[in-house]
Amino acid sequence: MYQDKVFQLIEKETQRQKEEIGLIPSENNVSPEVSAVLASVLSNKYSEGYAGRRYYEGNRYIDQIESLAQARVKKLFAVPYANVQPYSGSPANFAIYFALMDPGETLMGLKLTMGGHLTHGHPRVTASGRFYQSVQYGLDEKARIDFDEMRRLAKKYRPKVIVAGNTAYPFELEFDKFREIADEVDAWLVADISHVTGLIIAGVHQSPFAAADVVMTTTHKTFRGPRGAMILVTERGLKRDADLAKKIDAAIIPGLQGGPHNATTAAIALAAKEAMSRKFKVYGRQIRQNADVLARTLMDEGLTLVGNGTQTHLMVIDLSPISPGLGLQVAYAMSVAGLYANRNTVPHEPMSPFYPSGVRLGTPLVTTRGMKEKEMKTIGHWIAQIVDHIKNQRLPEDRRARRIFIKQFKAQADQDKFLLDIRRQVVELTRNFKLFADEWKIG
């Protein structure tokens, strides 16, 4: 193989992943087998269309691969239809809206600042919020979805589609309650389970398949597959509209996409097989156990979590009691210390998404590496130490002064001996853990 800067950077990124601890809830590590499939010759082939209905020749094996992926996914989730071509979750959600709604009709989703996703109708700056009339529901005083508010909004605005999904909501999605409201206003119910798919498979999160008409999930995150997505239609959905599967297919192509990413499709087929194993269910349960221990450790250390805990794989540290707008500083300091997460808004955010008051954490990736309760306690202790160390790095009230402040803070943090000492401890810990633990390998 010839030498190029790209390969040098890949080597550096590999080393970074080995020596740091990933706590971003939407990230995970694929198995060596899935990784090998992604690097295969399948990326060379153009396959616009569907199995048996391609616009290009030479797809006889690609057809078999895509059909295999669909068959495995349908079996795994006990659904009658699966489209495995979406490039990722955002275009998959828009494809669903494309199939179910006309421009200008009403879409209802969870507010971004309350833990919802951009593609669930966030106003103005997103396609879902500009091409459709967006109505956003929120949380109650306990940081749980406010179904009373949601029902009032649904009856007032009569949404065509209601989305039950999240990106930073740390509690179980009660799909039966979403269904009740959807039925009251004759809305389609779409479940975006991207974050919790692996937990559903493991039986530690309730399933949406009896309640929802359409289910979307990414194939990374807790599913531990490649970066892609799937759209699943339930028996309920097909009973409501016998042509729903055809409408979803047409929304993907020619509606929104061109040729599928064949290597990703094959990797989805392999990840689905892994997800059918007993080991995967054990893995999903360990994600939950790790999340509980990490959350409890953080609270025992005196930190506040949104909703006082977690019922899933993720949690959000609420730093507003310490200092509003501290999320960026804590997330960056953690990164210097070798613990990477992401800054995040908290419910009723006092600042802005650019300078939020929270940090979002999750346990899928560390669980994939084989870390368990002992390591979660250590990680929680490190995070609490970091927060305490930089808690006085308050964001200036003057907006013009904030950029200068952040630039200076980052320069100081890069050289901070306290943070670098934690980083040395992190590196020492990670030497005991591969990127993909042997205990989770299938076969």
C-alpha cells in the first residue's frame, strides 16, 4: 500500500480511539467483521433501484445481499417490511415524511431543547421544520414527556404525523401513550428508535412495534452496526394503508436518494445477524447496567442529572446549578482529559445551543470495549473531578466577549496539568480494553 497522509491520519485516529474513552451516546464501535465488510469491493458497485428492479446491470449478488439484509431485519423485529437503503437517520426521517405528508401539513415532535432531534420538526433551520408546519411538545417538571400538553397541542393542530423519538431524552419512550393521542387525532405514529434499538432487542426498553405505524432506526448507536438507517413498516401501518411499503420505497428512490451504499447494506445484514445472538442481548443489558452505575456515581459525587437519572443508555449532566453555559467548557476539559462526550442543552435551557448548560453521556461504546460497573465508577469520579476543577470558568454575559473567552479557555485547558494527569490515567486504563471486546464476538 502506498503511503499517503490519509493513512497516517487514520492511524492517528485509531490510536486516539484506543487511548480515549468514548462517552457520546450516538457512537459505537463495530465488530471486526462488520468493519471488513465496509472495506470490501461492494463499494465499487452502483445499484440504483431495488433487488430485481435495478437500473444498472451486474447486480445479481448485490440483490442477494440486500434481500438477505431485509430478511434478517424483518425476522429480528417481526415486521412485514424493511427498507435498508437510507443513508442515515436524517434522510430516513425525511423520507417517511415525504411518504406520509404533503408540504405544509403538520408534524409533531419533541422540542430539541427537551431532548428531541433536529429532524423531528425543529423550526426554521431544518427541512422538517420549514417544509412542514411544526408543532413541538415538551417535558413536565420531572423532565418526563408532558403527555397532557401533547394531547392539547395535538387536538388543537391536528398533526398528520406524530414522532415518538429522541436524541437526549434519558427515559423510556411510552409508545402506548403516543398511540392513544395519535388515534385521537387520526395521525400517523412514527417511532424513531435510533438511540434505543439495541436496548429494545435486549428486552430492557419497551418495543414500539405494536403501537407505531412506521419505525425508523439508525444502524449505528446501540445497534452496533454501520452508519446507516432502516425504515420498518408494521402490521398496523400496512393495515391502515396497504400501499405504505411502496410509498416508503418511492420516497427513498426516486424521492430523495440515488444508489444505495452496498457495503453498508451488507454490513447491516451482518449486524442484524449479530443482534440475533444471545451475546447481543447480554450486551444490551450491560449497556443499561453501566448507565445506571455511571448515573448513580455522578449523582453521588454531587452532580445534577436531568430527571435525576436514566432509564436508557444516556444521561445529561445539568450544570446550570453550578453555572449556566458551562457545558462547552466541561465537554472540552473532558476531551483534554481523554473522556470525550458532547455539550448539550438542558430542559428550559437558560443559555443557547451554542453555549449550553449540559453535557450528554452514554454507555454503548464503553460497553462494546468490555468496560463494566467498576470502570463506570472510575469514569464518573473523573468527570466529577473535572467539573469541580473548571467550575469557575463561567461564560461571560457579554456575547462579544464569549469567543475570546472560549479561545483562551481552550488554550489553557490544553496545558492544564490536572487534566493531563487524568488523561495519563485514562490511557493506562484503556490499555486493558480493545476497541471491540472478545466477549461480544459472534462465532
